[in-house]
Amino acid sequence: MDNLKHKGIFRYFFNCLTILSAAFFTVLSIYCFKSEFIVQSSFIDFSFKFNALSLFFVIFISSVSVFISIFSIKYGEKYDKKPSLFIYSFLFILSMIILVISNDMLTFLIFWELMSIFSFLLVIYEGSEESRSAGFLYFLMTHIGTILITAGFIMLYLKTSSFSFDYYKGAAGIMILAAAITGFSIKAGIMPFHTWLPYAHPVAPANISAIMSGVMVNMAIYGILKFLFVFSSGSNSFLGIILLIIGALSALLGIMYAMAQKDIKKLLAFSTIENMGIIFMGIGISYWADIENFKSLEYLAMLAVLLHVVNHGLSKSSLFMGSGLIDKYTHTRNMEKLGGLSKKMGQLSVMFLIGVMSISAMPPLNGFLSEWYLYISLIGSVFTGNLYMVYFSIIAIALLSLAGAAAGAAFTKLFGITFLGKPRTANAENAAESHIVERIGIAIPVLLCIYIGVYPYQIISSLNAVIFYLTGGTVSSNPFSAVHVINARPFSLYAPALIAVAFTAVLLIVFLYLKSFSSDKKRIFETWACGLDEKNSKAQYSGGGFSSSIMKVFSSFYSSVSEINFEKDVKKYFRSKSVYTEEVNDIFEKYIYIPAGKIYLKISEIFNKAANSANINISLGYLFLSLIACFIIYIFIIR
Amino acid sequence: MIMEKIAELFIILILVSVVLNVSSPFIKFAIKLYSFQSLMLAFYILMGAVHFNSINLYGSFAITVIFKVVLIPYFLFKTLKKVKMDKEIDMYIGIPEAVVFAGSLTLLSNLIAQKIIKTGITFGSFVFTISLATFLIGAMLMITRKTLFSQIIGFLTIDNAIFLAANSITHGMPLLVELGVLFDLFVSILILSILILNLRRNVAV
Amino acid sequence: MNFNVQHLIFGTAQFFIIVVLAPFFAGFIHKLKQRARGQKGIGIFQFYINFNKLLKKELVLSKDATFISNIAPHIVLVSYLIILLMLPAFYRYSLLGVSSDVILIAYSLALATFFMTLYAMDQGSAFGGLGASREWFLTVLSEPSLIFVFISLAIYTKQGRITDIFYFIQKGAANAFLSGIHSGAVSIAIPFLLFISLFIVSISENARIPIDNPETHLELTMFHEANILEASGKHLGIYEYGSYLKLTVFLTVMSLILFPYMAVNIYQIPSALIIYVLKMIILCVIIAGVEIVNPKMRVFRVPNVLSVSFILSLIAMILSIRGF
Amino acid sequence: MYELILILPAAALIVSIFADVLWMSYLQLAVSVLVFCAVAAIALSFNSVTVFLGGFFFVDYINLVILITVSTLELFVAFYSFGYVRTEIAGGISKRKFKFYYFWKNLFVFSMMVSILSNNLGIYWTGLEATTLATALLVSFNRTKESFEATWKYVIMCSVGIAIGLFAIVILYFTTSQVYGESLRSLSFINIMQAGAKLDKNFLMLAFLLALVGFGTKVGFAPMHNWLPDAHSQGPSPVSALLSGVLLNTALLGILRFYQINGAAGIYYPRYFLIGFGFFTILVSAFSVIKQTDYKRLFAFSSMENMGIIALGFGIGGIAVIGSLLQIFFHALNKGLLFLSSGNVLAATHERRIDKIRNLSKNFPVTALVLLFGVMGISGMPPFAMFLGEIYIMTGVFRSNILLGFLVFILLVFIFIGLFGKILKMYIGNTDSEEAGDELKSGKTAHKEVNEGAIHPFMVYVPLILLLLSSLLLFYIPSPFLNIVKSASAEFGGRIIF
């Protein structure tokens, strides 16, 4: 057993198993498309069905988990001592894949909960105190979410008296949708319910946080799409506007909090919240347009949603894997301790740069594409001229543009502080280039990011099947003269391939021009640090300093506590040492969650005093009192 | 007719004994009262037996006397000797209030009995009132007194009340059942006294 | 895209003309300012000479510099050039006009900022980080109003491409002009609001005086200069040229918002070109004026100004919705 | 066949007085297996209500469900005690005590069987009281101050409660005797059911109320529940498993009988009392769990909560009754595994306090995992069988009233917070914090060294098998059992009006 562990048999076996099963399910779902399996049991039947949506998600999950498995074939070697990691992650991925193909309520709930359980076990894998608290918070929130979803399903069952999804089409009223969507958005980490996410994602091992952040949160999107576009009885369009606004708010707040973080993984976790918010905006517009019957707008928004799911999955998983490598080779995740990594880890830094550009929506990469589609659908919803929608979508545009700029700032901070400049501590000094397999695991999604960004027509035309399944229409995706029709008005065009070609061409021209007309003389020299000691890496700008000015402007979002401690009795102007501490607290956590917990504790204390007294006389008193109470109720109320 | 009057006398005596029990802080006296009360119950059952001339009731008279009048008080006295305490000091409410409370409970039970009993079985209603009152007062004993003994006494009083009801509204439970009930009661008293001893050994009650 | 040789030729020509003219505008503003201050001042074409000289100089790189230092300047320059490829300065069919989406333009500017700030942080100098931080501080504040300006243009004209947008305004204006009466097709208020808001944005984006002062290298005042402080030789040249191009982009857009006149065929091109240059010169004068009369403001007063521009663009958008 | 169920425990009871303990443990295994086989045979061949032993005992669908539950859990507990006895004797507890252990345990099981199977309500009462007495000395098994006090409370309260139950039976007897005359017939359940609507409704209702409060005390309905956490936490772990796994259901059976009778007589408002007590029980346990410091008390409160849910289900009726009947079985299994696996920890560390036990995952890998999954199961998560029962009950609740459904869900979340948070603290604790290091230095945490090696393998693997069983049952419930449950629910479902 032990020598098996040390050889890392488990690691190889289960990662390969993951890859194989992912491939198997992909093939299965392609070949058994639109067919249904029912696994008979004595009491409940487990039924599975392959439709376009589930096919899309199966392929998405399997591909991302394949990259991550490739990555963790090498990366996971430091976890060989406790190989349960690989078993759990395999089961985790498996349950997610089965979740999306399940076609009845009980199966869905069972695999949903299995997914939560395994991810929880992975979150507490490290076994440290913080992982415990994070895991508990995560599991509690997701349990609440599951209960809400269960409530929704139960109400659906009562409405249709059937467990199978086939009968749920158009059955869900506003109550059911509200319950289920609240439950799902807890899993997605949308703003009021996001508290678990920034704790749970960082403590897990990097490959797991990659899966959780790149794939698992999208299961919630799957559920919401299922409810809103398949089960919904199309009653209330205002729900769409609510989703739009909540999404926009959590996009903005998420990225604002991300900017304040020191921990790389925490920053990425908050950025996950932002991206989920963007996806929610798309869903909201699409649902609203669905009800209000603006078809082409609905298709566009849906395209934005699906595209963003894919893009976010790819770039976020690659970024999390990269952060895992940084953690592995420098033994710290704190940006303020890093710096100058791109000389030590050259190729990683290139891939990380592309990931960062893609997730902060820089043209011509894929992140920009989906965000552009979202902008277009927002403009389209302004064109609809519906009174509420116009104003809410203007607000949404404002929030989204602010979030976009803030994302640029946050990820510049991430990349600049981590990879550029001088190494700030010894950890960064002794960093080494990662193993080739790990880099391959990251390289594939990064290349996909570029591919989708540059030539998206392939994926758009395949996404059209999903869009058709959900909304009954498609979006034209013709490379050079695609004019998107919004409410019978031909609207704007962004031709990625053209832009990419032009970009490279101009870059080439500029490069050649400078090559020919400028001197090649080059001198390498120390950076000038105003005559101070050039070697001093403390002279650089710190991550906290980078974001502080923006945080000062938007200080109302953070309830941040900052203080500067000077040493006493030193010369007034030349202080040898001064300590600056700043902590940023989540406003929701500070003003909603913690007080609620306090109230619960207080109530239960009162109850405990009253109900569970050790005194036997009081207990007997309760006994007889309840007897008398029953009599009184019986005599004076019922009769 | 005269028999019923005598029976009512016995019943009243049962209630009186319970009220006396409420009014006295002494445990020995309480146990004696209990045995007296059980005797009254037994006599009441005897009256019934003579009145209806049923073997069943004769049998239940016998076992009542054996278990309730003799055995259980005997064991309680033995335990009491072992733990050496006769006056109970602590109760939650003072004796006068307790007595008043007992009276009001009697009124309440009368009200309930009037509500519940169908008009016509007046005899039944009277006994039912008394038994309900005994029941509630026994409960009050258990609630208001801290000492373990008086809890046992209260429990036994409740049991008597139920027996009274059983023998009044019906003509006694089937003998088999009654035997089982009394045996269980006896064993539970044994166990409780064992517990008292143990608690005495471990804790200062 | 209906392929058309004429469009290709004149689009390319327009692109190169703007690129070549760009340093001239910057130099002109500079000259005006110096004159107004009573200095003798440099020649208007000084910036061409600077550029040429910088290209000839040797390149000094920091020890800590990575591959970013080598690619960033080029990407910054290219992203400005791409925008210029889209702008219909005086010829309606710009080269990339078919894909000249407004949001794309806004994000391309962000791309340039992204790489410039990365370059700034690359050498691990205190100034670089400072510059990067301040640059993003400005961008975060000005990006929403920039996007708002563009989107409200799009909504106002119901067009997506910037070429179509300005052509729409032009036609509307022409109709209004020719038919004498003020037809509802075009309104003056909305473009004017947008112009003001864009003007404020462009002052902040182009490191002009009330917000930034590109002429000093005082660490308290630097925004833009701090980013390129470590740049030297051709990198510095590229950055300088990039800044001229950026200025030109903003001036061009402003000129088109206020008074769109784009040639649709060969015969209009000369007049269009002249009018374009005139408009640019007027705008240069305005900017120089603003720079002269205003003092440099504190950093944390910048949000107030930019919020004004944001609100103006918001009002413009709401007004432009009124159309339907 | 039917008689065997009663005879075998009785025989074991008699033998246990004379036999040596270790030998007895083997016999116990044999007896439990035989009882289980007998019950299984009955369940497989069961098709209609069967009366035996001169009409005093009978088997119908409802008590068959509880019978199956009892025999199954008894089987596992017997295997567990096999290891438990050896471990404890190795730990230095005298064999004589364990002789009593077996004696009382067999008496307990025997009387429980009697009261479950009894057709005559008087005999049911006798058996139930006998279970109290039999378990009394098991609860005080450790002979500590706490255990004696717990036992005292237990005996007094349950005796009083059951006395009230006796009152109920008396009144029922009075009403039925007007139909059947004064004989044993008028106490036999089957005859009463046949009498049905001929009975006096007021008295039936009164009897039901008395039975609800009286037997409810033994079921552990709030606010009569105070004895329950103490008693369940004090006894030896196998006994605690039996106590909260099956004894509560046995007491619940009495209430159900009265409920059925009322249903037969066409009285419908008893269900509101059931719903009220069930909901109040859930409420109280929801707000009590978070404050507990003893893990066995934690589980005791969770059994209270489950009893509340089951009562709620019976009160709601319809589809919820299926859920409740399933829940009775699943909850027994799940609670058994919780008590047994926590019993391992207790046996090895002799430490009841939650905050004293940390990082079980290192020292007790199997037990800790079983404990964690068990808690997931008890809070109704898939892939554990209680999910099914809970979802059926909640469906019923939602059908009757959506607001009530959400309320119950919120309370379940509260219970989950308390239960899972505390168990998770035990599962992975602050081992890497320096505080633990100090403890190690000061030698306070002597129990940290002991691990699963210290306890008998049976104790480790029985809970594991229970866990696997309960997760297997979600995916495949044996169809005979399912049919029994369905026909049992039909006996309630018929009369429920929505």
C-alpha cells in the first residue's frame, strides 16, 4: 500500500481514469444523442437523456477536466501521501458529468448532492483549521442551495405528479423559479450568496480549485438554463430584469473585491464571482427577451451566455493551474512575496499572460468576444424600447463597463506584481521552471482561448444547436459579413478573424519598419532607483499600493480598515520603519451573515435555557402542562 | 343504593388523603397515607365486586391489597431507613398555596368531567372527577417537590388515580392486564429505590 | 464585405495621412502652449525629429526587464493603429470600417493601457508601479464614460459601426441643412453633450494638463510619463508616437461628432481632407486653451471631473432613447 | 414461526443468567441471526394480518415494518456488542457487569418484541413499561453520578408518561366495553378496529390525547423530551443505538394504534395534534443542537428531530406516510451507525466532550469517515437512504402547506448546522495549531495516541457495513419490504382527506 502510494500509482491511475471516462462520456453522448436510458430500480427509476444542452455541458466538463487531469498527473505528486485526493476528484468529475445527463428529479438531486459532497471532501482535503471553516461554510451554503432546489422540484412534482423532466416543460411558476434559482445562484456564488466561494476555492489544491471554479459553478448555470428555458411557464418577465441587475452588481462588486486581494487564488475566486455575474446578466436578458418575445435578442444573449461559460471555464482553469504552479515552486500564494517570476518561469508567464488577457476581455481574445456579445445584447435590449428594460439595461451597461475596466486593473496587478519586476522575497528568488507535463496541461486551454478568440465561427455554429434547443432559434455566424439582427434592425459587426489578421499584419509591418529604421544597439543596466540601493527590491510598488487609489475612490464598496503605525521617538521625517496594515471585509459578510449567525446563537441559547433544563420538576411540569394544553385545545377549540 | 354512598365515602377519603399528603412535609406520613389511600381504593374495588359480584374485581381487590397496601409501602420504608431522612425540606411553593392549588385543580377536573362525560352516567362522572383530581394533584406533588421520595409518592398517587378511574368508569380492567400493570409498578418502585440508594451513595440528595 | 479597390486605396491613403499628421497636431498644441506662455518654443515639426532621433539612439534595458519590455511598446502602437484603421477621418469607407465596432475601439484603448502598464511594472522601479497604478485609476474612471459615449452614439444613430454612425449623423445634418427646417432626424443637443463628455475623457486619457502634465517628470504629477519613464531609444520613440496617435484618435472622433463631413467618393476627398485638418486645428486650439488656463488638479479631484463627463454621456444616452 | 420471535429472546434471556459472557456473546449472535431470519421469512411470506398465541399477538403491515427495523438493527448491534464486550473487558470492566448487560439487553429486546407484536393494548402497555425498566439499569451501566441522575429522570418521566398512557387505555376500554362487554376482546386491537364507527367519538378523542402525551413522552416529543438526551447519551453505545433506533418507534406504535382507531371511527383532527407535536419537536431540537457539548447528546437530539419528522409525516398523511414508514427503517439504520461509530471513539478515548476530540481523520480513518458520512445521511442527503424518506415526507408537507414546508426546511438547516459543524470539528481539528502542541507537551491529550488498533475489528466494520447498507438502500429497496410499506401506508392513506 505505502510503496504504491510513494510510486504515485493512484495519481497515474485515477487521472488516466478521469481522462478515459471523460472521453467515454463524450463519445457516448455524441452517439446516443437524443436517446434516453432508464436504469430500473425497485422504487425510483434513474433516467438519463442526451439533449443538446447536456451534450454541450458533457463536452465542456470532459474537455476541461481532461486538461486538468493532464496537469495534475505531474502536479499531484506532492499529494501522493494522501491519495484520496485523486479518488475524490475522479468521482467529483464523474458525478458532474452524470448530473448533466440525468433526466429526472431524483437522479438530478442525487448527483447534484454527490457533486457537492465530493467537492466538500476536496475542500477539506488539506485538513487545516482554515480549510475546515471554509469547507463548513461551503457545505452549509450548498446544503441550503440544495434544499431550495429540492423545494422547487417538489413543487414541480406536485404540479405535474411526475419525477421525469419530460413532463416539467412549461410547468414552473414564479414561486418554483424563485426557489430553484436562488438555490442555484448560491452554488454559482452570485453576490448576496457568494460568501463561501472566496474561502472554499483557495484552500483546495490548485487542480481542484480549477475544476470547482472552471466547471462546478457552471453546473448552477446548467440548472438555471434548464429551469428558465425548459421548465418555465413563461409567466413573469421581471425575473429576467432582476437577474440582469443582480448579475451586474455581482460582476462589479466581485471584481472590486478581487482587486483588493493579496492572495492570488482569492483574487481568482472573486473574479469567478464577477464572471458568474456576467453570465447572469446574459441569462436575464435572454429570459426577458424570451417572455417579451424579442427573438433575435434572446438568441444573441444566449450565445453570449454559452460563449462566456466556455471562455471563463478555459481561462479560469488555466489561471488556477498556473497559480498552483506558482504555489508549488515558490511555496507562497501571496503576491507581496512574489515578483520577477517571468524570468524564472518564462513559458508559464507567457501562458499566464494570455489567460489574464482573455479573462480581462482584451481584444482579440475570446474573453472580449463573449463580453462583446453581451454588450450587443444590452444595446439590443435598449432598442426594444420597453420602459423598464431600457433603463435597467443602461444601468447594466454602466456597471459592466466599470467592471470591465476594473478587471483590467485587477489582472494587471495580478500579472505585474507576480511575474514582473524584482523578486520581493527569497521564495520568488528560488523559483524554478515547472515540469513540461504541467505546462502542457495549461497550454491546451490557453491555445483554445486564442483559437476561439481569433476564429470563433466553428464554436458559434456548434453552440447554435444548444441555442436552438433552449430558445428555438440560432445566431448567424458568418466570418466576414455577419450582421446580427436585433429586432429587425441590422446591427453591429465585430469580425474577429479580420481584426486578428489586421492586428498581426500591422504588428508585422511595425516590427519590420523598426527593424530596418532603428538602431539595434542595446545596453542592459540596473534600473535607476533615485540613487538608492538598486538591489533593494522593496523599492518597488506593492500590490496593495497598486490598488489602493482605486479602492479609495470606491471605498463605499469595501468596509476596509487601514492604519499606519510609526515607530515612536524617531526623527520626525526620516522614519526607519513604519507599518501599514489594511484589511478589507466583505460588506455582505459583515452586515448580513455574521449578525444573522449571532441572532441564531442567541435564540438557541434562550431555547436551551427554556427547553432543556436539567431540573426534573420542570420537565414534569412541561409534561403535565402539555397534557392540560391538549385538553384545553380539544375542549375549547375543536369541540 | 347505600352501597353507592359508602363507595362515595371511600372515594372522598382517597381525595382527602391526597390533600393531606399535599399539606404535610413528612415522608413517613406520606407513605402511610399512600398505603391508606390504596386501602381505600381496594375497599372501593371490593364494593364494586360485591355489587356486581364479579370474580374479576375480587381478584383485582386481592392484588391491589397485596401490592399497593403491603409490598410497595414496605419497600419504601426499607429504602427510607437506608437513606435516613424523614422530613423533606425543600419544595418550590409553600404548603398553603399548594393546598389552595389542589382545590382549584379539583374544580378544574370537575369542569373537564362535566364537559366530557355524557349526561346520564352521573355516578361515573363523580368518580371520574375525583380520579382526575387525584391525578392532577399527584402531578402537582411531583412538580412542586424536589425530594426524590415525594416524586415517587406523586407517581404512585397518579397510578392510584388511574386505577380508580379504571374501576369506576369500567368495572375493572381484565385481570391479566391489571396483574401486569401492578407488577410493572412494583418493579419500577424497586428500581427507583435502588436508584435512590445509588444516588445517595454518589450524590448528596 | 463587398470588396472595392477604390475603398481599399483611399482607406489606406486616409490611414497613412492621419498617421503622418499625428505628430503635427501634438506639436501644434505644444507650440501654442509655449507661445501663450511667452516662450520661444520648439518648431511645429519638432516631434518628427524627436521620433527619428529616438529611433537612432541606443536602447537601454533594465536588468529586470523581461519579454514584456520588448513586445509591449509594439502592441501599444499597434492597438492605436488598429483604431486609426477603423476611423473614417475624412473618407467614409475606412480600411477596417466593416468591423469598426464601437466597443471594440474602447477595448482596444484598454488593451493599449494594459500593455503600457505592464511595461511600466516590468523594470521593477518605484515610478513604474506608481504610473501603472495611476493609469488604471484614470482608466477605471474614464472607461465607463468612454463606452457610454460610444454606445449612446450607437443608440442615437441605431448603428453599430463607427463609420455608419458618423455617416448617419452626416446625412441627418445634411438633410436638416438642405431642407432648412430642423427635422427630427438629427438633434444638436446629443452630439454636443457627447462632445463635452468625450472632451473631458480625452483630456484625462491623453495626459493633458488639468489632470496630468506630460512635460514635468515630477513624481507627484506624473501619470503617463511615469509609465514610460524607463523607456529609452526606440521604445520611447514608439511610446511618444503612440501618444500622438491616441491624441489624434480622440480629436478625430470629437471632430466627427461635432461636425461630420466624410467623403463618399473621390471628388469630395480634397474638401473633406481640408475640412478635417481645419477641424483638428480648431480642436487643438481649444485643448491648448484649456491646458493654459487650468492649473494641474489634485489626483483625488479627478473623479469629480470624470463623473461629470459620465453623467453627461448618461444624459445623452437617455435623450437618444427618446427617439423610439 | 411467529412464536419464534418471542421465544428466542426469552430463551436468550434465561440462558444469559447462567452463561459465561464470552460464550453468551456467541449465543447472542446466533439468536439475533435467527430472529432476523425468522422476521425475514415472515416478511417474505406475509400476505395478510395473522394472529397467534391465542389472539394476544398479531402481525399486520405496520408493526411488521417496525419488527423488521428492530430485528435488523438488533442483528448489527449484536455483532457490534460482540466486539464491544471484548474491548471493554480488555479495558478492565468486570465480566459480571456484562452478564447483566446481556440479561437486561435481552429483556429489553424481548419486552420490545412483546409490545410491538401485542394485539392486546394492555399487553402493549405492559411491554412498553417493561422496556423502560429493562433499559433503566442499562442506562446507569457506567454507575456514574450523571448516569444515575439520567436514569432517575428517565424512569420517573417515562413511568408517568406511560401511566398517562394507561389512562388512555382505560378510557378506550370503557368505550369498547360498551360494544364488546367487559372482556379481553374489548382490548384487542383487531376487534376495536372492527368496531370502528360504533364507538363513542368523544372518548376516543380523549383517549387519543392521553395516549399522545403519555406515549409521546417515551417517543420524545417536545416538550416532554427532557429525559431523552441524558438517557441516550449515558448508556453503552449499542444500547443507545437500540434506544433511539427502535425503542422510540415502539412507543410511536402505540400512538399510531390510537390514531388508527380514531381513523376507523372517522375522527380526523388527531392529525393536527400529530402535526403540532412533530413540528414543535423539530423546532426545539433545531434550536438545541448548536449548544450541545457532548456528541452522543447531539445524536439524541437528532433522533428527536427525526421522530418529529416521522410524526409530521403520519399527521400529514397521503404520500408522506410512505415517507414516514421508510424513515422509521432508514433512521434506525442511520442512527445506529452514528451511535456505534461514535461508540468506537468513546470506547477508545473515554471522552464524551466534542471540544476534547480533534483530528479523528488521522487516528480513526474508517470510523471518522463513517461518522462524517453518517451525519450527511442523517441530515437527509443523497446518496443515503434517508433522502428518500425525507423527500416523500416533505412532498406531503408541501402539498398540505407550502409555508410549513419552507419552515421545516429552515429548521432542518439549523439542525444541519449544529450537527455537521460539530462533527466536522471532530473530524479535522486544529492539529497544526500550536495550542495542540502545548496540549501534547502537557500530556493532556493522552487519548490522541490511541487509534483504531485499540478496538475490536467488529466495532470498526459493523458501522461501515451499516453505512454501505443505508447508501445501497437508496438505489435498491427490496421489493417485498416496499410492498409491506405500501400496504401499511394504505391503512393510513385511505382515510386522509386533503
